[in-house]
Amino acid sequence: MSIRWLTRLEVLLTIGLVLGLLAAVTAFASTVVMAVGFTPNGMGIPLRAFGAPAPSVDLAADATISSATVEVVVRPDAPSPLAAGLYLLLWAPATVTGLLALLTLVRAIRRARSGDRALFSGITVTLLRRLGWILILGSLASALLSMFAEAMLASILLGANAQLHLPSSALLGTVVAGVVALSVSEIVRRGLVLLEEVEATV
């Protein structure tokens, strides 16, 4: 039953990996279009406009809106290699990190469903350790690059001063997942040592 569950999980993750690759290729093509200007209206860049005017909404009698953050899609009207390059920094590092993590996880699950001896092996330890560092270092690098890219794009396309804003709360979850992967790799490594000791005494 556990092997069947692992097989289904591997299939789902593999499908997610393929869809992620297709989405990355589509996003890269959109970035190229933005740089060379094949379309008259340009391609949209999602940005956050900080300090926007307060929207007119119904509020309680004792409440006021002091500031607002608006999500906008900006479309350069002319070819913009600089905006395209910054847009690439905005999405590509996180996408590559996610795809590498998915690929590593699929390889680890494939070994896990092959049997206990394949699970408790040096290759599995290496894959789990690699997954942990991909999630930790990749997510931190992606957050820094996207913060820089978003600030520069806002100064170019929105006419606002370049400001660095804190990343989303998803960064903490990704780092925690990386730490968990590193912890599991150490558990598997110790299990491998015990398994080798048992096999040596038999």
C-alpha cells in the first residue's frame, strides 16, 4: 500500500514538474517578446504600487484608510530590454529553484519506492541534502533578486522611487522545508549506518 502511495505521489510530482517547465518556457517567451517588441501593446509585468491613493470603499464610522497597496499590470509600449531583464530576475530565480527542488524530490521518491535498501543509501542522503540546500539557498537568493528587480521596475515603469520591500511569508515556509529536508537526510544517513552495521554482523 505504501509503495502504491509513493508511486501516485511520484506521478503527481512528475506532472507538476512538466507543467512547471511548460510555464517557465511560456514566461521566458513572454520576456523575449517584451525585449524585442513583437506585439504593439507589449507584455504585462505584475507589480505592486505602494503608497497608492486610498480607494473609495465603504468603511466603518471609526475607520480610515491611511495607505494602500495596489497590484497593477504594466505594459511597456515599446521594446524594453532593460525591463525584460529585470522581469526575468523577478520570476526566473524562484521558478528555477522550484523546478530543481521538484526534480530532486522526484528522484528521491523514485529511489524510496524501490525498496528499503535503495531508500537507505548514500544516493538518497545526497538527494535529500541537495533538496534542502536548493530550498534554503534558492529561496533566499530568489527573494533578494526579486526585491531588487521589483524596486527597479517600479522606478522605471511606475515613476516611483526605488524601494526594497520585505518578501512574502512564503519565504519562511520554504526555508523551513529546506531545514526539514536536511534533517531527514541526516536521519537517513544514520539509518544507513545502522543498516550497514546489521549487515556486517549477519
